[in-house]
Amino acid sequence: MTWMLVNRISVDSPADADRVIDAFRHRAGKVDRAPGFEGLEVWRADDGREVVVATRWARREDFTAWLASPAFREAHAHAGATPGEAHGTAYEIVLR
């Protein structure tokens, strides 16, 4: 069963969206080595006021282990330096 975590980051302007996207372009890539990690996509809304970050995981347990890992804490140590407010939701992929 594959899982997706979708984080919606609301920002005040397209320039703020660019800053969030740039942070993901220059990320350390720690999640890429996490067991069960299958991929990451970053999307920008047409109006430039939302950035969506979607990660795909082989199993929910893999995602949960990532959240509890030191690598997760390191990867998100500077998350407060980027603009926006994030709201995440986990989804089970039931049809592809």
C-alpha cells in the first residue's frame, strides 16, 4: 500500500512561493535515503499563493519512522526560515 503526505504551504505572495520552492531545490536530500521513500514533488498554485509538497512512501510505517528520525529533525531544522504556514495530510493511494 502506497502513502502520500501532502503539505500545503500558504504564502503571501508569488515571491514567497519562489523562496519556498528554492529551499526545496537546495534541500539536503536526507529524505531520499529514508527507507520506503519513493519520491517528492513540489507544486505551485496558479496564483502563486500556495506551494504543495507531496512525498510518496511505500508504507505508512516508513513515513512514521521518517518523522521520528534524527534525519527528519536535521532536514527541518531551518524550516522556520522560509515563509508560509504548512498544513499536512496523509493519504493512502487506493487507485492508480
